[in-house]
Amino acid sequence: MATYIVVIMITLVLMSIYILGVLSDNLYENEQINLFAKANMMSDTITSYVSVDNISAIEEYTNQLLMGTNIRGIVVNLTYNVLFDSNRELTGKVLMREIIQSAAIGEQAHSVIEDDLGINMMTVAVPVRQKDNNDIIGVVYLVEAMTNIDQTIGYVKINMYMVSALICILVGFLSFGMSYIVTSPVDEFTSVAKEISKGNFDKRVKVKGHNEFANLATTINYMCSELGNLENNRRKFVSDASHELKTPLTTIKLICDSVISTDNPDPKMTHEFLRDLSEEVDRLTRIIERLLTLTKLDSGKSVPKFESVDIITLLNSIVKKLSTNAKAKDIVLYTDFKLENPAPISLDYDKIWEAIYNITDNAIKYNDEGGYVKIGLSKEGKNLLIQIEDNGHGIPKEEHEHIFDRFFRLDDSRARETGGTGLGLAIAKEAVILHGGHIDVSSEVGMGSTFSIYLPYNTEFDNS
């Protein structure tokens, strides 16, 4: 802030010097023109009086011309003798001045000198010529003290310096106020940013007013909220992943310890232990594979490989794959395609297949015996709509927004019995989003659920 004030002060001083210089030059120039005008009038009028040394006539006219001014008028002849001096000090004496000598040879001369008291004096000299032959017969020499002009310039100078000082003070106060207004929120933003860098995402910036700083504060607060949610999700993910990985590992450890601690174990028991061990390893493998899948989706490294896909063929292959599971629970798995012979759609076959498979598999796993699961296909606007409907237990409304969270389960005990990892719906959602689509769910407890997958109906193949 101090730098700005110094720059403004220097600017004002330079402006003041320039303005005072221009004002002084103009005032002096105007007064010089005025003196030359009076001197030329005297020269034209007294030419006949000088030739005959009519001093009384020269005095009368000069006094009349210079009346009411502080101009001193002097008339000299070519021998530099003073014929007339309005102050009566030099009459009859010799007066040699450089500008008088210049006028004596036909030039109009002027100068500004400083007297013994330090007062600026402006002098002009013009030749006096005879009217008949234009010969020079004398010189008119006028002298005027610049006291009034210098006082005016001094008065203006003082006022300009006072105004400049007031401007500097005013600018100082304004700069201090603006500095506080600007730097105060910036300091707060910096403080919050430092807290964020330390992992404190609960810190918030106070939103004041409706200006750009308020918008920035709102954005920072939103960023803090998002980072906080991201950190909470990360911690929950790490905790859930650790728990999910620990469970099969604990079981494997228990089985191994049981086999080791048993002397001469029965082959049948050993076979049973190994089968349990194999199941836990398979479960562990599924968890790791799905975690890797989600990691690729999150990192953006999982680039969809688009190809021309017959969606009916894809859905029928899922039905065929899961028909055994459905029959084992006496669940009717069927399709209801309202869109007949659709044009091939551009999809990543494997990702969409897995997404629909995961949802359908869940519908079978968590349905009661004797229920049904229906896969529907239709077109809605510019989207292809795939619906998986069941008449199972349904999902409580308050859990709708959490069912796509990683490791989320409505019933942990049933999920572990069916071998669920809690990652299937999360993978399905990421795969659909990767295609520019979205998933909706509608469900009521005791009435079943319907998952609706909306995919852009893009029939142009593009794998760029």
C-alpha cells in the first residue's frame, strides 16, 4: 500500500511542477506581449518629440500611457543618455543595457532579471524611428516588477501542494480501506486453504455479500464439502475393503489352523476343509477383481471399447447365464422386449454385460423362492431403456441413495451367504455412466424393485 501512495505522490508532484511551469510561462509571455505593445505605442507616438528633445511632451504622454501600472518607462537617445525616466532617477544619466544596445541597432529585445531584493523584473526595449526616413533616433525601455505574477504563481503553488497533500491523505485512507476489504477475505481464503492442505475439510469461509469474493467463498466451501465427502468415502472404502478382505482371510487362517492342529485328519474332513478353503479363496478373488475394476473406472484408465452390439443378443445371453441360478430358487426369469429388432447399438459389450448381469444376479439372489425377475427393453426418447424388475423384498426409501455405494448391503448376513461383495451395483453404475447413461431405482418394501438403465441410443460405431 505504501508503494502506491509514494507513486501517487510523485505523480502529483510532477503534475504540479508541469502545471506551474505552463502557468508561469503563459503569464510571463502575456505580460511580455503587453509590455511590447506599450513600448511600440510609445515609440510610434514620441518619435517626433525625441528628435527635438521635447522632454515635457515625452513625459506627458508616457505618464498618461503608464498610468495605473507599476511599469517604469525610460527613453534614451543613441548616445545612451536618458531623456526621460518615469521614476526621475536616471534622467540625464547614461544607461547602458544589453537589450538597449540591441534595440539601438533595430532589434526588439527583452529579458527577465532579478534585482538586489530578489524580485523578478521583466524588461523590453524597442527602437524609436523617424517617420520620414525610418532612421533610429532612440530607444524606449520599459521595466516591470513581476511581483503580482510571482505572487499568483506562489498562491497557486501552495494551493496545488495542499490539494496534492489532501489527495494523498484521501488516497491513503481509501487504499487502507480497500486493502482491508480486499486482503481480509484473501487472508481468510489463505487460512482455509492451509487448513485444507492439512486435511481439515471441516473448515469454512464466511460468505459475506453478493460480490466476487462471496462467489469465491461459496466455491471454496463447496470444494471443502466435496473434499470432505471424498475423504470420508475414502476412509469408509479403506475400512470396508479391509473388513471384506479380512473376513475370508480369517476363515482361511481358521481352516489352515484346524487342519494343522488335527493329527491324522480324516480324508473326508480334509476334503471338506479344502473345499471351504477354495470357496473363501474364490470369494477373496472376486473382491480383489471387483476392486481392481472400480479402481480402473475411477482412474479413467478403463477406456470403453465400443463395438456394434445387438442388445437383444446381449440380454438373452445374460438370461441364459443366470437361468440355472433362477431355477435353483424356483424363480421365473424372463424377458419382455417392447422394442423389436432394434438396430445394433455402439457399446462396450463386456462392461454393459457385467452391469446388467450384476443387477439381475442381485434380483435373483435377494428374491424369495417362487418369485420372478423380468428384463424389459424399450426406447424412451433418444435413450435405450433396460429395466430389471423383481417382486422381492424391496428396498427402503431411505436407502435408495446408498445402494450404489461401495460395500453397501441391506442385509450383511444374507449377502455373505450368497457370496456378495457389495461392489456389483457400484460397478454397474460406473459402467453405465462411462457410456453417458444413468441408472434409476424405484422400490417399495414388500413390493419389489425396478432398476432402470438409460443408455444413449447411439447406432454409429466409434471406437476412437
